[in-house]
Amino acid sequence: MILGNDGLYEGLIEAGLRLAETPEEEGGWAEYFSESDEADLRIEDEILRSHTALMLENAKRWMATKCRKRLDERGRFVIDEVTRSALVGGFSDYIFPIIRAAFPTNPINELVSVQPTSRRTATIVYWNWVVGRGKGSYYQGMRLFDAQTGKQDAGFNFSNEVIDLETVASLAAAGATASGTLQFHDGGGVRAGTVKLSATLTGAGAVEFYDNGNGAFLCSDGGVTVASSSINYKTGVWSITLGGGETFVIGDVTGTYRWDSEGSSSTPQVDVQIISSTVTTERRAILVNYSIEAMQDIMAEFGVSLEPNLVSGAAEQMNFEIARQIIHEIWLVSPVVATFNKTGPTEYNQQDHFKDLIYTLNQASNRIWARTQKGYGNWIVVDEQASNVIESLPAGMFVAAPRPANVQGLHFIGTLLGRYRVYKDLHLDKEPGASTHGNILMGFKGTQFFEAGMVWSPYQLLYTTESLTTADFLTQKGMASRYATKMVNNLMFVRINLGA
């Protein structure tokens, strides 16, 4: 949640979309997301559009603070041009376009959950589903769905009318009679002919008693005599008395049955357990030195100002390092689940053998599913040697993306089999324990913000100090970025080693 200029709180996604649709003169950023004769700046993905607008807004608010002024009630700058020129110079003319260009094209958006923050501490949110009201073998507080490992059991009787393995009596002493009450009987009552009670007897051992649909019980062991028995389907009260000297042993009697839930107030309940983790943003900073003469020469030779290009270069370097940090943190928690040898049987040609990599990728993808029950691997990061294999596959299997303008650092190269987005990272083979023959890092990211194993919370994507020129005609300018990262589910990542 963030506090708007009107004093009301709103969700981050809602706030970002509002800013993206509001004209700049009214405190928004619509011009940065519109189509014009010069460029089409539209972002179809609502989440990405919202996040980009929030990054622009954070930069604007920092700039207002930097200028020791304020934003008016519509989110517009209240600042005189003399102050702006003295403190930020022309920074505002190019910082926003740089953020608009850099943030939505950052490949990290496709690998991890992005949860922007509007303050120095970021709150990472995910949740579990727990049983709010016990039902049979489902006890209160039992976790049905875990944020990390998915569904917790193979059962299927929580939401239906079946009550399985309910403790219907706890016998403190041995005796010929056992009695109790079935917990779920309101609404239409217990369904006749569905009750099965499990107990242990001194002579016959473990036995089961079944109701006959007419208010009495029969025993599964023909040698056990039931002297008398009854069950009231409306109230759930039951009783069994044994004959022939047989007795119930001390312990629990469990029951499995069905009840008519229509009109019942005992509908199974699930409590959503919201888990939040607060992390503090960290800073990356670069101090750039350049001479006044260099600035003059660049302007004279190329007709452009040096400073915007320096800021753009610093932003590119920090984005490169942030991506490398996130890949490194994911790598450290990813187990090797499969190996693929690049050299195949002699009777195979090379390309046919490389097709066998698909089986290995499916192994890894299914391993993520088995560990998390949230999804299958849908992205991979490869180094140079693994890329050689994938890019050698037939065009029908690997569809190459248009070559990006910048191929430094992590970048998208295409789609494999229509379901794996492929990214190339030249430095993946330098990670600890990397194979010398090639490496593949696989992960899953879903459509919801909580469907990812790692969270990146950017705060200030790019901000700068004033330029400081000393008597030796050297100018210094500091540039920085603030963000937080949090590993929330390391089970969503695996690795594949390539062999010779």
C-alpha cells in the first residue's frame, strides 16, 4: 500500500496504473506510455506498466526532495527554475527517459517477482492456506497449501461431504460398550449406510463396524457378537455393546462417514495466513570522473552532451551488476538435477543428439513442479557452451528472438519449444561449481506476484548527486540505485550440467 497525494491508501498496482494513465500536467506519466508519431511507448502488460510508472514516480519524489521543494496536491513539481538548475541541472530532462527505457526491458522482470517499494524498507508478501475448522483427519491449523512446497497432502475430502478418520470416541478404560457422537450431523444429518467405525478389541484385534442404514451396526469380523447397537442419524449419537465376553481396548475409535451438508453451519473453513518479511534496501553507487575538456570535445565532435551518456552508462553498469547478483543468489540455492553430455552415440548426427536435451529439460521442469506444485520451469539461463547447443536446434524447436540492441550482460535470445524463455549470461560458467562444458539454470515465474522463488524490490532505480567541479577542471558525479532482494522459495530453481 502507498499513501497518495489525496491522503488515501491504495494498492501498488492500482497506484501505478493510475499514474500511467494520468497526464504529466496532472502529476502522472501518461506521455511515457502513449503512442505518438515519434515512438510507440505503450506497454501492454499491466503489471509491468504499473511498475514502470512507480519507478518514475519514486524518481520524481526524490528529485522534489533534492530540490528542497514539494509536490502539489496533483503530484506536480512546485519549484522555481533557478533552484532546479542549481541542484539537479538538466538531470530531469534525461533521467525519466532513461528509467522508462531501462526498467521494462530489464530481463530480471521475467525471472523473478518484482515488488516495487516506495520507501527504504520493502515488505515481501506471500501466504499459506491453513485449516480454520477441523474436519476428520484435517485438524485446525493444518497447512493445506504451503507458499514454498504447494499442496501438502494427497487427500481430497476437505471440501466434500466425507469425514474421514474422525476421532469419534476416546476410551479411557476397557469395556464392552463404546459410545460417542459424530461431530458433523447438522444440516441434513448423517447419511444412513455410510458410517464406518474402526476400533481395537481385546480378542479380535482391529475390527470395523458398519451401520446397516437402519440405525444399527454390524461387525466386519463374523466372530464378534454385537449385543446391541444404535445410531441416531439426526444427532450423530451412536453406541455399540459387545457380547460373548469381548471388550474394547483403551484408545481411540475413529469414524469415516458422510453427512448431508445442505443447511449446515459446519462448512469447512480455510484461513489465509499472510506472511510478510521486511527487508532493507541496499545501495549501489558509482562515482564518475571526467574533465571539462572531455565534455567540450564530445560536444564539439558529436554535438551531444557528455553527462546524459555518462548517466546512461552508469545505469547500464548497475543494471548489469544487479542482474548478476540475482543470478548468483539463485545459482547458490539451485541443485543439479540432471546432466546432458554434448557428445552422443556415433550413429547420431550432432543435431539429432542435441534434440535429446529436451528430455533433460523436461526432467528439470518436472522436478520444479514436484518440489513446489506451483508450476513447471518456464525460463532458462545458459552460458556460451549451452547456448551453442540450444541455438543449433532446428528452427521449429528454437525460435530465435531479434538480436537486442545491447548484448552485454543478461539478455533474451529466444523461445524453446514455445514454453522455455531462453536468456544468455556470459558469466554463468564462472559461478561456484559450474561445469566447464556448459551450464543451464532453470526457474519458474508465474503470472501472479507471489508465483516466483525470488523477489526484487526496486526503490530508486537511478538517482544522482550534483556535479562537482574542482580547481583542476575535473568533474565528479555520483550515481546510485537502491533496491532489496529476498529469496522466498529456493525450490523453484534447478540446474543442469553439460558434460563433454
